[in-house]
Amino acid sequence: MAGIKAARILENAGLNVTILEGRHDRYGGRIWTNYEAMNGSTGAEVDMGASWICDDGIKNTGMKLSLAQKIPTVFSDFLNPILYHGNDSRVHDDDWKNIYKDYRRLMFDELPLSIENWDPTTKKNLKITDGDISLKVAIRTLGYSKLLSDPVFAFLNSHLIEADIGAEMGLTSAKMFEDITAKNTRIIPQGYAVILKPLVDGSNGQEQPLKILLDKEVISIKFDKNYKINETDRWLRITTKKGDLFKSRAVIITVPLGVLKANTIIFDEKLISRNVKRSIGKLGFGLMNKIHLKFNEIFWPKSYHAFGLLPNKDSCKYIKEVRKNPKRKHISNANNCSELDASLYHSWINGYLYTGQKVLIGYATGKAARLTEALSDDNIKNIALDKLREIFGKKKLNKIKVAAMVRTKWLQDRFARGTWTYHPTGSTSADLESFSQIKGPLFIAGEHTNPENYGTVTGAHNSGIRAARAVLDYLYKNYHHEYSLENIDPNLINID
Ligand SMILES: Cc1cc2nc3c(=O)[nH]c(=O)nc-3n(C[C@H](O)[C@H](O)[C@H](O)COP(=O)(O)OP(=O)(O)OC[C@H]3O[C@@H](n4cnc5c(N)ncnc54)[C@H](O)[C@@H]3O)c2cc1C
């Protein structure tokens, strides 16, 4: 989204723009409606990346774009699942409401206040990094242990917090923690990718399609030595893994933070400041994985948005099995089973409600998400089916057949290496801000560069606008004889 949005603005401004996309089969990055995944599935039920937009009326880009393009969206109350003890027995609605209220009060009202008033100098036994502690340590130290030990709260920690932050609470900064539960969350039944198409193809019959070259994995961006390196005539040379060379006056790099952290792209020292390098190291790139199961018939309540399973003592069996394998110990060293287990396919979304397809989508977050990537498709399918049997009872799933299955492995995806940015202990907003302070000719955009909406499509989109403006400004200042930027319609730049 960041690259495509920036390219659309610059293309409309009359520049010659090329997008170099590393993947050989698609553009869109973490917006990915996987049309090939399950026969006949062409919408939200095969959204492997972003799914939700949040209609807060002012800030949300997904909403604005879908309104502008007349793409229908539907309300999705996934934050409020029906909760099961197991064996088709539901937590009573009134109990659930009270628990939820209690959780919100403790987690989003009381805890942040206690964190704000916390004085690190008097808590000598805490592990302190730059005066910050992890959310989990904060919960324990400040007297909210109930939030970790109670099974309903363990479920909510995964369903609401981990699934949003993309990392377990033991890694997340307490200081940067805020109420993250969005209101009026909506899904695009046609699939998220439809939002990108008009930007790429051009709309109004006036815009040119964007030039996207696939299979161009960039491995280095340097000053071109064939040209004088001085302020008035500088070119960048971009090299791909397969040896293609491109030169350009300016580059916006929008690869995910995970790719930057993996150091697979070499930059000239002068292109990236020390501050930015430090931020890349300090910020975290989280993980969440999905499993999409298509069935021959519907065995779940059709009209509900989401289903949740409370962790229970039997459900640790997979984690125990995985622990027996020494090679996998590193991904399964959670403090207790219920914590890890609560993050493994305990949350399910009812795809049928949005698309009419007999699809359920299960979620694995944090450590459990890493665990899923180490297991085979069959293993994963069996675990997921067992969880569904636990929720709805064995009887209901007796005659059920899985017609198709697809699951994500975002960590192993070399063009993502995770799902979205989060704040580990010790990182701050300044780390996100540092990316936009670069003065060119290399610019950086992407969700990880937006302090207001990092981790989201909106964040990526708005960072693309910011970077496109910076490029126009840079080219105009340095090469105004080459670019007649005076003629640019300001509206082209101001669309958000
Ligand atoms: C599972 C999942 C669920 C999500 N759910 C939501 C949600 O519900 N709502 C929401 O708002 N956000 C959600 N997000 C986050 C959202 O998808 C991202 O924040 C956003 O799409 C990021 O856009 P971007 O342009 O910054 O990066 P990307 O979309 O990752 O684009 C980066 C591009 O760079 C390419 N690339 C990488 N390396 C190279 C290289 N070396 N050379 C050339 N090209 C390269 C990639 O292939 C990709 O096309 C979710 C993400 C995931 C993965």
C-alpha cells in the first residue's frame, strides 16, 4: 500500500515511476486476497493478510478508499466473540459481558494509569530497559496478576492484545501500551485486494496504470559511481538479486520492517542515518498466522461473527508434544501451557457471515504463531480441527469434511518476515519518526514509519503520501531544471 500509494501520487505528478516488486507472482504485500487458495473462494474468506478496516470516520484510509470506490464493507464484531468452555457449552452472555467489562477496566483504564505513575527507581527487582518494562512484568509487578492467571483473561490477552500487537505481552513495551480495541471494525467481502486495484490500474480514465515489475528483489541501493557524487548531479543505482540494474534520481523503499531487520538489502552508508539503523534494531516486527478451513457443511452458529475457546487443562497436549522435540524447544518455552495454548486457534472468525462461503478462519498469535510455522500442513489441520471439536463438541464434527485448507507462514515469507510493527520494551515513537527524517535521495515509507497508525494499512497508505511529498520536494529543490513541478495540481498530493 505504501509503495503503490506513493507511486500513484508521483505518477500523477508526471514523474517516470517504476515499482520493483520482489515477489514473482503478485503485488500488494501484506494485502493479499489469495484467489488461488481455495476453489471458488474469491473474497474476504481468503484474505491472508489484512482483513479489517475501522470506520472511525476521520482517519481510516481503508474506509475512505472503499467509500470513494463504492466498495461495500460490512460490520464485523470480531472483538466480541461467543465464548465456549468447550464441548458446545457457552459462557453465559451476562457473565461474558461482565468479564469483558472487568477486563477492559483493568487492562485499558487502571493498568495504563499505574504504569504512568510507576517509578522505576523504587522497583529495584525489575528488569529495566531505558526505564521501560514489558507489559507482562508490569501486570505482575503492579498487582494485576489476575490478568495472566485467569483463563478468560488469558483468552482475551491473546484475542485482543496479542492479535493486535502481534507479539506476546512479555516482549511488548508497557510504556507504549494503549487501548487498542478499535470501534466499528469492517470487512470488505470482496477481499481487501480490491482496494489496491484502482490505485494500480488508474481511475477516472485519466490516470495511467502504474508500472510494476515483478520478480525484482532488490539487494542493494547505492550511489552510482559512474556519476559524480555531488549535490547537483546524483543518481542512485538499484541492483536486484537476478542482476538487473536500475538508476534513479530518488528511491522510496517500502519493504517491511522485517526485511530491513534481516539486513538483506545493502545501502550506501550515507543513505541511511545512524538513527534509522538504531530504530530498525529497536522496533519489533511481530507475528500472527491464520488458518482458513473450508468445509462441506456448516456446523457452527451461522449468524455470529466470531467464536472463542477458553484454555483448559486438556488443551496443553500439543504444546507438551512439541516440547518433547528438542529442536522446537525455542518456540515453546512459554511460562505455562494455558498462556501459549490460548494463543493457538482459540479464536475463530465466521467467514460464512461475510461471504456465504463455508469457511472458518482460525488465529495463532505470538509464540503460538511461530509454533505453527514449524509444523506440517497435516499437523496444523489436525490441531485446528481438534480445537473446533473442543469448541463445538465432537458430535457436530463427526461427518464433517475439510474441502480445502490454506494457512499463512508470514515469518518464513522472505518478503515480509513477520506481520506488522510493534513496540518492544525500550522502543518509543521516536523510533518510528526517525524514518521520515531522512532527507533523500533515499526515502523510507511503510507502516513501520508512521507513528500514528503503525501496523495498519492506513499507516502504510499515509506514509506513502508523506514519502511522495518528500520526493517531490527533494526533486524540486535539487533538480528543478529537470522537473516542471510547478504544474502539479496540489489536489494530487492532498488526497488522503
Ligand atoms: C496476517 C496479517 C493481518 C493483518 N491484518 C490487518 C488488518 O486487519 N487491518 C490493517 O489495517 N492491517 C492489517 N495488517 C497489516 C497491514 O497488512 C500492513 O500494515 C500493510 O499492508 C503494510 O503495507 P506496506 O506497504 O507498509 O508493506 P507491504 O504490504 O509488506 O509491502 C512491502 C512490499 O515490498 C516487497 N518487498 C519486500 N522485500 C523486497 C525486496 N528486497 N525487493 C523488492 N520488493 C520487496 C513485498 O513483496 C511487498 O510487496 C495485517 C497484516 C498481516 C500480515
